[in-house]
Amino acid sequence: MKALEGVKILDFTHVQSGPTCTQLLAWFGADVIKVERPGVGDATRKQLVDVPGADSLYFTMLNHNKRSIELNPKTPEGKKVLTRLVEECDVLVENFAPGALDRMGFSWENIQTINPRIIMASIKGFGPGKYQDCKVYENVAQCAGGSASTTGFRDGPPLVTGAQIGDSGTGLHLALGIVTALFQREKSGRGQKVSAAMQDGVLNLARVKLRDQQRLAAGPLEEYSQFGEGIPFGDAVPRAGNDSGGGQPGRILKCKGWEQDPNAYTYFIIQAAIWDKVCDVIGEPEWKTKDGFAKPKDRLDKLNQIFDRIEQWTMTMTKFEVMDTCNPHDIPVGPILSMKEIMEDEGLYATGTLVKVPHPERGEYVSVGCPIKLSDSDVKVERSPLLGEHTRQILSDVLGYAGTELDEIIASGAVGEVK
Ligand SMILES: CC(C)(COP(=O)(O)OP(=O)(O)OC[C@H]1O[C@@H](n2cnc3c(N)ncnc32)[C@H](O)[C@@H]1OP(=O)(O)O)[C@@H](O)C(=O)NCCC(=O)NCCS
């Protein structure tokens, strides 16, 4: 048995944020029914295409374990079918632009009237307020949520990160909201509306930077490199380069081969607890007791000198040799792994974090599997559905349409060309 077995999700999501949420729910066993515009489908099916004619990796990697029905709820027959889906499902998830669902005639009030037990979960760019009507994509959320202003180097422009904290991050937040609402429904018998704004999701992940914003009132942020360099702070949290966010000095340092390999680097943290071991490992044992080096606070204005010396040492070995040498001493280091290296890591396939998925149109591809492991709810990653692959199956098996009624719906065009 899977954790969410028996839970039916009406998946009205598209692009990235919503689909990551419903994909997680599908992996935990929910029956996820993806509703797509007839003949077109989720726009990502045909974005960043690498195999002509086939669904893109953008789409396939975000829509595993789902079923697809083509449906246009803007037609009279389509409205009837969507109403039946709302009646049948436990959760409706959507990430349309603000107002789009209302314009289809499916406001939260109407949805509740159709099915008082349904949970309606929405992702929008912003919560209620002056920006509530804006359409929002990943990088806009990263900028509005405080991530971009605090990422990058002090003397460079704000930076967005490669991790999709606005889209996939908010999808994760929404998934937690949905299972929490399902849990509450067990006791209350009622559904509810679950909302996650991308700005809020990013800000939640950038929480430590709001911490630092308030600490600024009490004086400079001593763990930021600029403090040791004697550079004054302004009135907002600055970009901290590759400083560690947790108060322990840390940097990204070059390793052997950095001249050719853009990822021949390691992260290196010099926690107070392992300072003596760092000194021994890099061949500076006298730093353990030397004035100006022995105490963490005294080292703050010498971090550039200290990390330069550590880098001289890390440059004598590969990032993996640095890891192998430092780990036995509990010195926290981490190799900068390229996506190529990650994709070649057999250990990640063994745990199901990476999976090879067969696909009828594009052949086998590699995807990230379920990153959350449940000991009693196994995940088998299944390929994403082709557009409208399950239209007939959903109309008949889930909604109970048969005979002339089924024929009429199909003939109306509301559900695309049914195979
Ligand atoms: C992502 C986003 C910017 C995309 O905008 P978009 O491509 O213009 O798509 P919209 O959500 O506005 O939907 C476009 C239209 O398609 C229509 N549509 C969607 N599914 C349909 C279907 N199955 N049949 C018929 N029409 C459909 C919508 O009703 C809407 O029409 P309307 O504006 O005339 O009422 C926007 O959806 C958004 O801001 N979403 C919330 C935030 C979010 O999740 N952003 C991150 C995405 S990764």
C-alpha cells in the first residue's frame, strides 16, 4: 500500500511549480489526473525540445506517475466534465494566473458548493496585496523573495540561483499544505483552501537573511568576510559571496586541475571545533597556539590569509582527495559536483534518487526520482503521460460515462481527439 492510495487529485497545474507538487503526491500513491488543454497540453511539453516530435525533458521530468485528460472547461460539455471531476476528487491543485479559474466559472465558492470536502490548493506569485494580480516565474520570485539581493558577490550584481527555489520550492510548500489539509479533513470532514505564494516560499527559504537583517541593528555581521576586510555594512543585508550562512567561516577553494575544469573546487569550513585538525592537515601546526590565530574571533581579520594558505593545500589534490583526507578528521568539506558527475554517480541510482525512465517517444532518459524516502510507501517512477493518453479511461472509469453520453462528450470536442 502507498501512503496516499485512494486520494484523487485533479491536477490543473502547468509549467513547473504546480507540477512538482502533484508529482510528489503521485509518487506517494495519489491518483493524479492532469487536465490539459485539448491539442496543446502543458506548454512545457514543447519547450526546450531536444528530441523533435517528443515530449521535452522539461515536461517528462516534472510529470511522472500522472494520467492525462484533455479537457476544455470553457465549453458547455467541458464544464460538465470538470464539475464531475470536482465531485470525484479529493484535491484540486492549480497554478494558473490570478483569476483564470474564476473566469472558467470555477471560483473557490463554486468549487466548495460542488464538493464541500474538496481541498483546493493554489500557487500564485504573490499573496494578497499590491502585486496579487501579477504573473510570476521562477526568477521573479527569487528576486522578490530576498534571495537574489543576498546571492552573489558584494562587488557584483544580484544573482539568481540554479536551484529552482521559486517553482520547485513552492511546489514542496504546497504539497505539505495539501497533506496537512487532508489530515485535518479526516477529523473535520471539511475541505479548505491552501495557498502558497512563490514570494513567501522563497522568503521562507531565505529566512536566515531576514535574521541577519535584524542583527545588523546590533552591529556588523562578524561572520561575513567583509567584516574581517574592514568594509563597512550598509542598511541592508549584503551579498556574502561563498561565505557560509551559519556563522562558521567557509569558502570555495580551488583544487587540482582548476585551470581546465570549472568545477575543480571544494567547499571548506573552518569550524572552531576542528581548527587544530585543520592546522595539522594543511601543515601549519603553530597556528593552533599562535597569537591572532588560536581564537576564532582573532582569526576574522585574517580569513583571506588563512583561506589562501588552505587553498595552496587543496590545490595539491583533487576535490575528492580533499574529501577523503578531511572527512576522517570531521573537517566539513564538500566537492563542487558538476551535473555530469552527479549523473554518473551509481550510488544515486542505487537509492532511487536518480532513475532511468523508458519513454515511448524519446527512449530512455535520466530523471531525479523521489527525494523523500518513506520506509512503508515505496516509489516506482513511471513515465509521464502522453497528451490525452487517459482521456477515455478517466471519462469511463473515474467519472462513469458510458454509451451515448460518452459518445456525445467525445463528439463535442471538449476533450480533444480521443484515441
Ligand atoms: C505561470 C504563468 C505566468 C503562465 O501564464 P500563462 O501562460 O499566460 O497561463 P495562464 O495561467 O494565464 O492561463 C492562460 C489561459 O489558459 C487557459 N487555460 C488553461 N487551461 C486550459 C484548458 N484546459 N482549456 C482551455 N483553456 C485553458 C486559462 O483559462 C487562461 O485563460 P484566460 O486568461 O483567458 O482566462 C501563470 O500561470 C502564473 O502566474 N501562475 C501562477 C504562478 C506560477 O505558478 N508561476 C510559476 C510557473 S512555473
